[in-house]
Amino acid sequence: MGQLETRLKDDTTSLSEPDANSADEMDDVDRPILRKDDIDVMRLDSLTKSTDDENDHAERRESMTHAKTTKRLVLDFGNDGEGEGQFLAPEGVLFTSDGDILVLDSIQKSMQVFGQEGEFKSRVKLPVFPRDVVWTREGNLAMTGNMHGQGCVVIMDPEGRELRRFDADGKLEFVHGIAVDSHERFILTDVRKHRVTIHSPEGDLVHQFGKYGNDAYSFNKPHYVTVNSRDELIVCDRGNHYVKVYDYQGKFLRKFGGCGNDANNFIYPYGACVLASGDSMDDIVVCDSGHNMVKIFHSDGNFHRYVLTQDDGLMCPKTLALREEHNQLVLTERDRCYVKVYKLED
């Protein structure tokens, strides 16, 4: 077992409640997914397995620091900055019905719109530090955000004009992931409270579950959530390295993953979505950030296949969205300030 995997396993088997008021806890969600030494360990492990030639090592390290060109890559755009088409922290991402791409920036407090060729179109300043965004069944945008230690959901029209917002009477602290089920309920993850909340279409709190820990009803910074055709809640439990599945009432059904380097394992699962058509309906697409991969699992949690790997130029993918009818997947690499569009299938 590599030293990174050993350390991560130790982290998840000796959990203790963090101090929610400490600087480390307050800042953790805005840090890079992996510390530099973590990434270096993974690089060296991979390189040692492949060859001991020092020149080849140097070439491989260099290739890992820049986006590669592969036949799967459709386009990429963005860089570090505050100008138009630049990002400081790209997070939530969506396709529009026309194929444009919406990208949230959680530091710039903005939503930028890009065309199908990656060209910048517009930017909307937001009233909160945004995290994740989904389409509602009415064709509006529902966005999680935070401001002054308070979490909320902002509902906007497609042009970015605020329609309403809710905060569940102040019960939300650091909301991050968001999904909308077939009953138009909002499902949220709260990173600091380590819980999932379910809200009515009006935003009223209907049910909540979760606490800090690593059992079936506990989480360690759950970042993202999605739902399938059965309204099951699929939660990426980042710190425990699992994806956990619950029914529409919050009853635990199953989990899959766990820290490790096998195909069915994760190191920090982040964004997830489900396939919505054909024989693959309800298969789960997950950003395995620590392994620099995107993977697909069957709805029962069994590993299906790799979609993208580090050989496709990935480095810590964080969020993703699908445009299945056009065989496209868009994802963000927050730490490198990139947005990339790939073919979902060859």
C-alpha cells in the first residue's frame, strides 16, 4: 500500500469532530483537492511502476503539469485570472439547451457563459459565493451559495436575474451540492454540518440526515449530490472516499468506493451525475479527483468502465455535467482553472 493511501485510510478510520470555528475547518473547502505532496506521491508511485529511467520520469512529470491533446478532448478553455474567460475557482458547470456552457467561479462570485467553441459570451456577478448549479424543471437555475457564514439557494432565470432565494430559516451553513428530483424537491449537501437536507419546491426543510463520521448516516464533507430516475439520492462523501445512495426519504441503501487504487475505489470523489437514457440509464458518472479520473458505475455500485484518466490530461477533476444527446461531458479542474469538454464515448 502506498504512503498516500495509508495516510488517507488513517484519516477516515480515526475521525473526530472538527472545530467548526477553527481556521482550518473554515478554509478547507477552498483549498486544492490534494496537497502538493499528495500529488507528488501519486506521480512518483505511477512513475516508479512504469520505469526507472530518470529522463523518462522528467518527461512524464512535465506532461502531467499541462493539458494533453487526446482524441477525446473536444475543447478546453480558461486560465488563472480575473478577466473575461478567466477563473480563480471554477466549480459548478452546466450545459444549456443550446450547447452553451455555464461556469460558476466561487471566488470571483460570478457566472460566465461560453459558446460551443469555448468563446466567452457574458459574465454575471452573483450575490453569493457560488458552489453548484442545476436546472429546475421550470427551466430556471438553482444555485447553492454562501455569504457571511450563511448558506442559501438562489433561484435565477437563465439570464442570471434573481427570482427568489431560501435559507431554511438559517439552518444552512455551507451548502455545496444541489440536485432537483422529480417532485421538484431540492436536495442539498452541507459541507460544514456534514449532512444532507431535503427541501420542498418552496424551500422549506422537509428532512435532514447526517453527522460527522464514517458510518451509513454520517459524512466527512459531502460535496456533491445527484438523483436518478427513481429519485434515489447519490451523495459523494468526499472525506470518506465513498459514494452513498439513499432512497427519496433518506433511508440508506448502499455505498461503493472506499479509499484505494482499484477500479472500484476512490481518492476524493467529487462531482457526480447519472446517465438518463438507453441501456445505461441511471449509471453513475463520478469524478475520482485523487486518481485524476472520471469513472462510470452501474446503478448498483459495481464498476463499469473508465471514461477519462490522467492520460487524457486530467488533473483533479471536480465537477461535471453531461450533454448525452451530443456525446459530451464538461468538467472543471478547479486547481488549474480549466474547463474541458470531452467525448463521453469514443
